[in-house]
Amino acid sequence: MRFYFILFYIIFCNIAYGQAATKTIQADVLVIGGTASGISAGIQAARLGVNTIIVEHTTWLGGMLTSAGVSAFDGNHTMPAGLFGEFRKHLYDYYGGANAVSTGWVSNTLFEPHIGDRIFKSMAKAEKSLNIVYQYQFKKVIKKDNFITGAEFYNVENNDQLIVIAKRIIDATELGDVLYDAKIPYDLGMESNEVTKEQVNFSGANDIVQDITFVGILKDYGTPQQIIPRPINYDSTEFDGSNTSFYDDTNRKRPNVDAKKMLQYGKLPNNKYMLNWPIYGNDIYLNLVEKTQAEREELIEQAKQQTLRFIYFIQKDLGFKNLALADDEFPTKDKLAMYPYYRESRRVHGLVRLSIQHLSTPFNTPQPLYTTGIAVGDYPVDHHHKKNTNAPQHLEFFPVPSFNIPLGALIPDNSENLIIAEKSISVSNIVNGTTRLQPCVMQIGQAAGILAALSIKENVAIKDIPVRKLQSILLDVNGYIMPYKDVAQKEGYFKAVQKIGATGLIRGKGVSEGWANSTYFQPKEKVEMSFFLQKWAEKYKSTFTDSHQEFMNVEDALKFAAILRKTTPEMLKDNFNQNWKDKGLLNFNLNRPILRYELAVILDCYDVFEFFDVNIYGFTK
């Protein structure tokens, strides 16, 4: 039996010909949406031994990375956290290494969508506690008070009905459709500066979301191909300024790439090209989030036509006659992606809300949310608004370093068993411009899977799961909880650095560096005593409070370890010395300055991470 689930099927068949059937399944965890976060959540929950089911409306897994065709990772190249890193390793193995997938200039890692789907399915198949149901569209939740007991779905081919009863629900839909139907409070569009205090959006609140894109994958067939039929209302001037090879209207901003470079932006392995070009390309403004499914389909057709016009432009007006839609990618009649690339969705009102201040100055905000991190990112705040003239075109985004995402952003403030994933977590509109990206979303899903599994196994409410326990599991499965880019996972002190970073006892230095922002732990630097004591005093009072020394030495570290162990430095010295040797640390000299990584390693031996426990708001308990 593939599943430990108690599976039971109640099938109601009407004698009348063609009557839809209803099937009921029971699970521990229900993940709604096989998206980038959905497949991550499902795999991780199953790996923790709880019976999990993913219900997906297409025949593919991976969401924006596969079904929507955006098969290029944005950011996190040097922070391969958790399942994101695992998936990327499978890509390296398939294609022949990191260089083999560094084919386009938009990303360090690009791949064919169907290969991504194949890898996700292979990863899912290996999990005995995971079941996946394809081609079922979410219909509505089944709810009792604040507890969601399950959800109803319908088959997109024959309208058969599916009911899934579950203990924990994860909304991994592209647009936050589950939280909407469950009547969970959320935001959509831009907040005013008066609300967020971000000092970024001064134009006031509005319902504007980012442009969407319907991706097409072109393939170089090596010989001239038949040009697609001329799309209705085609006008080549629509794409004037997309590249220097077609630039006549000087009222438009001069592009900085020619036609060939434009296509190489999203070049994939095996001579394929991802069309996801925002500059007078195939982005389109369509706010379909609050529409019905039927209304969405009508608007989605407009997005398809935008991309078909762009393809016709590339083939006919730019003269790339060897390029045509790939016939070995999407299993769709029109050979386009299965659905659009949605950059923005509803954003839940969570236990906490991540704002630009938490990204730009994480160590100096009223709520120290960085201590509760469950995912990391390093991509800039990137908003697509070129196709909507009513949208602010020159938002002065705060420069941000690499950052982490707090656990409380996944937890609604008024639901007992719903977890939010994908792009619907509790962030501001501005912050969504970076947390929406694929590596972040996969990590969010993985954390959601851990959260669901832990709450079931320990029989406690989602909001009562200890932050440190979840973070420890994330570290055990190669996740990141702090965005330190100068301490790689291969380093023996990686986990210790991650843990002490999350206590705030040692803080990194954030730097905005363009398209790959950073926070540096500086492991080989000395430990500044004043910063350490500032955080230490939240939990412990000690004789160090009035210390005026600039840097901590090894003997000071011994004294802090003794406080953690509730003993004296004299009683702990031999044990401290032995731990120092066992962890591979050198030069045991009590009088010399201790280095930051050494302090992380030695205090990890005395459970400093657990002693500096925090609540969901980041405050030391």
C-alpha cells in the first residue's frame, strides 16, 4: 500500500448517463496546488512521515518553474537552500554541471520546463507518504468555525468531484484562492506609505498588481520554419524599443540590447529560448486575481495573444526564421505554457507582516523578525509595471541586502489549521517584489511542509510550534535560516553560524550589491563585545554588562558558556577545552581574541540557540 493514509472512496453514481462521480480521500496534510512551493511542501511533509496529498489542476508539477514556463532561477546562486538546492543539483546532474545550465544571461541556472517537471515528479515518486492528484481544480474549502476540515475540487476534463478531508491545509495556489474562499483577511495591490511606513510608495493605496506574462518557448530547428499565422490586430510598432535592432520611436527609452542579445536573455539548454521579456515584449497588465475562473480564462486569452504577437514579431520582423514554438515542451494544443506567470497574488494578514524595513535594516526594527527566519533570498526588489501607465513607474526602492523571511508570515492570524505558501505570504506589496521569486518560494513551501507535519505529530496548533524546533529541522535538511553568503554549507561551522546569527548575539553586515545582494557574517573577524552584550542582556544579566573592552577573548567565551551551563568557569574549563578540540578549533589560548566563527562553534556546544529561544514575533523568551 503506497500510502499510510486511511484512504476511502465513497462513489455516488447516478443512473443517468454522464452524471459526475464524487470521490472522497482522507489525509493528514492537504497541499492545494502543485506549484513551486506546493511540491516543496508536499515532499517535505511526506519526508517527516505524515500522509500528504497534493491536488494540482494541471498534469505537471513545479508551477511557475515549469507549468508557467519561467524555467530560470532568480537569485540564491550562492545560497542553495534545502529543496531548492536539491532540485538544482538534479538539474546539474541531468545536464552535466553548473556551466551546462548557465546558458542565458538572466540567470545562473536555466533549464527546459519539461525536464523540471520530470525531476519534480521523480522526487515526489520517491516519497511513500506522498500522493498526487492531477487535473483537479480547487472549488471551495470545507470549514467549521475557524477550522478548515477539507476542500472540494472538480476534474477539469470530466467535472468529476473530489473531496479531500485533512488535518492541515496548505494554500499553495498561484493567487491565494484558498485563503480567499476561507474568508481569511488579505491585501491585494499597493498599500499607501501611511500604512507601511516604508517611505517607498508615496502615491497612495491602489489595486494595481504586477504585469503577468504568458511564456512561450522557442526552439532553433536549424532550418527555416513556417511563421505562425498573423495574429489579430498585429502591429509591429507595439514592440518598437524592445531591442536596438527594431528601434524607431525615439520617444521610447533606448534599449541596451540587440535582437540576438534579447533572445539570449532566456536562452535554455538545447537551443531553446524562454520568452519572458518585459521591455516592450510579452508582459501584459491584467488584474485577474479577483475574477471568476471563467472571467480569468477570457483575460488569459489576451495574455496569450500578446505572446503570439511577440513571436510573430520575432519570426517575421526580426527575421529569426529558424525559431518556432518548441514541439517537445508543453503538452498544450497551442504549444504555449499551461498558464501565465503570476508575479503577485493576494497577501494574507499573517501573525507578522514583512516590510522593507525588515529587509534593509533587520537588526534595527521594533520586531526582530530576523530571529525567526525560515527562508533566505538575495534578489533585489523587482516589480514589473511597464504595461500599466497608471502604476508608479519610478518607485524608489530601498536598497536591500540578502534577507530572511519570518515564520509568522506563513501563519494567518485568524485560522487554526491553514498555512500560507507561494506568493500569498504576509508581506508588503513592495517586499513581494523579491519574496515572490523561485528560490524563496520553494523554501517557503518547504517550511510550510515542516510546520504542517510538526503540528500534526505533536498535536498542537500551527501557531504554537516552537520557532527554534522548526529552524533546527530546516538546518538538518540543508536549509538556511540566516542569509549569510560568506559561510557556505560545506564549512563545518555552517550550522553553528546560522544558529548564533538567529540569536542576534553576532550580527552580520548587509550590503546591496545589485542583482546578488549580500549579508556577510565575517567569520574570521574578532567579536565586538558591545554588540554581543546588547543581545545577551535580553536574557542574562552578568558582570560583563559594564565591560569596556572592545573585543571578546577566549576566556570571555568560557565565562559565557559557564552561564549557559549554570556553573563556574573553573568547573567548566576542562569540558570547554575538550569541546574546543573535538570541534577542530585551534590555538586554545584564553587570552587571545576569539574569532566570530569560533564563538559560534563553541557556544553551539552549550545550546546557545535553544537558550536564546524566541517567540513568533522574534522576541527572546
